[in-house]
Amino acid sequence: MGTTSMATEFGKVGVLFGGRSAEREVSLMSGSGVLKALRDKGVDAHAFDPAERTLSELAAQKFDRVFIALHGRYGEDGTLQGALEQLGIPYTGSGVMASSIAMDKIMTKRIWLSHDLPTPRFAVLDAKTASNDELRRVPDELGLPLMLKAPHEGSTIGISKVTGYSDLRDGFDNCARYDDVVLAEEFITGRELTVPVLGAGRNARALPIVEICAPQGNYDYQHKYFSDDTQYLCPAPLDDALTKRIQLLAVQAYNSLGCAGWARVDFMLRATGNEPYLLEINTSPGMTGHSLVPMSAKAAGVSYEDLCVEILRSAALDLALSNDWKPN
């Protein structure tokens, strides 16, 4: 499709990136890549940072659709999606409810369990009131090592691996800085995998699986975005039957939350028995030079630029049927 037809198809496009969350730095990298890719394909794309400009300014831009390249709170959690619904601006990614649920690791796990989808055992602790006695009971229930997570953060922000009782309080305090509750989760020893999913409903499809091989298994913020020490294997070296099983689980996990457009589903594959466990789902994944969705798409023969166009093409409104309403 030529540049003129791209501009005609999509109209004026806003790329929303930056934002106010703890993941602002990553979002700036993602959004810059998306903006350049869309412009290179002939899309009339414009940068918009919600941390620096108001919703009234967003409305005044009269965007025909927007590409959400925000990560974390106020961009990936359903709040911005609700504002865009009110403004009647189609947007990429999941709608209000799916975005909100997926941003909450605890609610996500509860829904997956209700669908009989495998996810590590867990406990929930109050970030303000959990006593040392409560903390010490968690390893008795979940075993050691275990993971402590701030359930509303991403990009490995607010995550601690606890290897012994002496680590509990420091790990808990680290997570409690970011959230009102702390998720304690059984640690699955094995291989770390991620699966991008595109589309919606029956048309949702999984892309090639990526295996993440971080130094000492420590896939932290630095290794995720800035280090070249982490290795990625794509497609992951798994047999065909296991590959298909994990990709099917990814689509089931995605659809169980009502996700649409695109997302990335994270797994652990237990070393004993090769059993996959769902960890979380990202409804506005990274699009940086180190990001895994573009890497997976490339393995499927889809360039970064074409991936951005496909995601943009899926922009929609949850409440599109109500847009015919006009005031008297």
C-alpha cells in the first residue's frame, strides 16, 4: 500500500507515549520507534505525551485514531481507554475492562483460574498492615524461593525474588513502595517464555514463542531494556506439540480477559515435566529495540513497520455502536 493510501486509510493518527507511570522511560523509547515506523509507511502520525498535554488538547487534535504506546498506569490500565471512549477516538489494544483487569496481576490470575488455566499458586498481602508473622507464613504455604510482586506494575518494577526467610521483609518493603497490596507467588523453576497475540476473539492468533535466557535467570529492568547480556531464542527451541500447546494457552488466556488488538503473554515452563504456567499479560507491550513482540513478528516474516501498521489497523472503540447518538 502506498504512502498516499496509508494517509487516506488512517487519517490523522496520534501516537501516545511517555505518560506518568514508572515505565515512562520505556514508553518514550517504544513510542519513538512506533512514530518513526508509521511515518516511514506514509501514515500522518503525530506524537502526543499525556504527561505534558491535557485531554482537552487531545480532543482538540481531532485524531482519527491513536496508537497507544504507553506502559503501566494511566495508559495501559483502562483509564485512558475510558477517556478515548468518551472522546470517540478509536485506539489500539484492549478496551476499558480488559485493560483494567490485565493490569491487575491478581484479578488476572483469578480469571485464569476460573477458566482452568494454569498459573502459579499465590497469596495476597496488605502492603500497609502485613505483619512479620503473616510474611513468615507465606513460604510455609508457597515454598522457597518465591516471588513478591507489586500487582499493578510492569517492566519488572516492584518485583523481588525471596530465597530465604531473612529476605522476606526487604523484598516485601520493595514491592510495597509501588502498591497497596503485594502478590506473593510460587516460584517456578524452568524456562522463561513469552508469546505475542494479535487479533480478537476467534481471529486471535499467537506469534512465534520467544525464550528469554537472562544471566543467572535475572530478567530485571536493566537486562530487559538496556543490556545485551540477555539472549533471546525465537522461535523457542520446543517440540511442535509443546509449541502448539503454549500458543493455544496464550490465546485462551488472552480471550479469557476479553483482550483485543494485541498483547504479550508471559509464561514459565517448569523444568520438571515441561508444564507451562501463565504469569501475566501485557496489553500494551514494549516496542523498543530490545522488545519481544517485534522480535517474534520478525520470526514470522512481519517487519517492525508492518507490525505497527497491523496494530494501528485494529484500532477500535468498545462502544462504537453508541457513536451514532447525537444530542437534541
